[in-house]
Amino acid sequence: MTTMKEKMLEVFKSLGFKMEEMDDYGYGFQYEGKHFLYLYNERDESFLNIALPAVLDRDNEDDLAFYKVMNKMNSSLKYLKAYVVDDSLWLFCEHELLGDENLRKIVAHSLSCLEAGMHFLFSLVDDSETDECDDGDKVDSL
């Protein structure tokens, strides 16, 4: 019986990605010049998690601004979650796999969401540098 991890690795391969096994983080791959991770959970194979790691380093001098940006990300975007991992902000796109989905489309959608999330993050950072981070008119949802 083929595991979901094996199916997902085959999907990534069919899309042209070269997957590199990472010791603690699943599998890494490059897309559009950025490093992404496919994280798998052996206890919950139906849980798909693709990450864009370390998109923003935490500046200890201005933790409040960092967490405001993270909160804005989590409250504004669909499909994405922003978490602090090793003193930097990581973006995660999560999906529950039910077994009959088009996995290629799900991977493509996840990557699109992560890229859009990264651009949204950069717009928030630019806004926060000019004290416009709390301007609700500048927020568009994915």
C-alpha cells in the first residue's frame, strides 16, 4: 500500500521538483528561487503541510511590530498560517487530504498561496516602517 508521503513525493517529482530530504524538516525543494519545505506527519498522513521558511527575521529591538505583522497575516489570509520558528517568521499552507483530491492542483495552489502570503508580508513590513500597518484599507485577503 502506498503511503500519502510516497504519493506526495511522486506528485512533487511529476511537477519537476527535486526533493532533498532534510534531517528535521521533511523535504526541501526550490521554486521560483525560494526554498520551500514539504513537511509530513507520520501520525497524520492526511495532513499536508508546505512551508516557506525564514521569510522575516525577528528584530529583538522591535518585537511588538514583528508580532503585529504576524497577527495581521494570521487574521487576514486564508489557507496560510504564520509562526515563529528559530527567531524568524515562517509561512505554512495546510490542507487536509481526503484521498480523492487532485494532488497536483493542491500543491500548485499551496505554492501560489505561500508566494502571495510572502508578498502580503512584505507589503505589511513596508507599511509598518511608515506607521501604516494598522490601516485596514491596505489589507486584501487571498
